[in-house]
Amino acid sequence: MNPHTTLRPDLALIADWIAPSSRVLDLGCGDGDLLAWLQAHKAVQAYGVDFDVNNVVRCVKAGVNAIQGDLEAGLAEFEDQRFEHVVLSQTIQAMRNTEQILLEMLRVGREAIVTFPNFGYWQNRWQIMQGHMPVSDTMPYQWYNTPNIHWCMLGDFEALCAKNHIRVLERVVMDNGQRIRVLPNLRGSLAFYRVGRG
């Protein structure tokens, strides 16, 4: 039996990177599915932050510790190295201060797990060549109503990490729940990074 049957494939990959009995902070935690699963299956100490108060209420109902907060304001309420893992799943592209949130994640956590839609995915390139901004499962918005303000590809994120002396510990690229190993920047729609201080 698959231990991740209740998790989406992207969340299952993140869960694989989380150590049992660790302290985990999920930024933009949504309704807390990942944290609830980690509490039940890996005995983690789970904490979530989300801007949407309705998501916070859903987390609390699911038994997940969560607070309402604006990630753009930083993580000042958390002390240095408080967590083993800090997760930011499919949210970094919607942040105004991308660099600062990445640095804050590694201030409060030993490792950061960041996932984002890969703008270099071939279907995105094809839509651009046809004269339209890409719309897909990982980028489901039109150009005029998207919350996403920073698009990047694998090389862009890795360059940001290098600039800030952040070490890429592991990278996985997926499409439709499957790992992509050949030509990942072209064939993968979703990028996953596990990073730490150099």
C-alpha cells in the first residue's frame, strides 16, 4: 500500500524529504493537508502560516497549529533555526520579495523546501510562441488575474541560490506526478528544491 495515498504527488514528494519527529513550518500552508499528514505519519511538530484566515480555520479544525500572517512582512515571530524544515510550496512566484523570503526561510530553518511552476516547460513555451501567456494545471490563471508576479526556470532559481551562498541539496522536476530526468527544464512543469546554507 502506498503511504501517500491521501496526498497529491507534489505533496508526497515534499513529505519524503521531511525527517520523522522534526519541526516543520509550512508557509502558505493552505488547508493544512501536508501538515496533517506529516503529524499523523511522521510524528512531526507542525506549524503553518497562511494569509487566508479561512485556511487557518481549516487547519485548526484538522488539528494543525496555524496562524494568519503576511509572508511579505517576513518571519520575525520565529527565532533563528527554530525548525528543521521550512516549506514554501508553489508560492514563491507570487511573492514580491522572493530573495528575502528565501533568506528568512533559512534563518528560521535548517533546510528549506521550495517548489514552483517551471516557466521553461515546453507547453508554456509553445503558448508564448502562439502569442499567449501560458495557462496550465500548475499556472491556472489568465494574465490579467494571476497572483504570480515572478516567473522563473530551473537555472534562474539556482542562480539566486548561488548568489546567496545557498546550497542545492536535492532537485526533482515533475510533470503530471511523474519525475522527469531527461531535459527537465523543457519537460517538467513543476520544480522541487531542497536547499540549505552553503
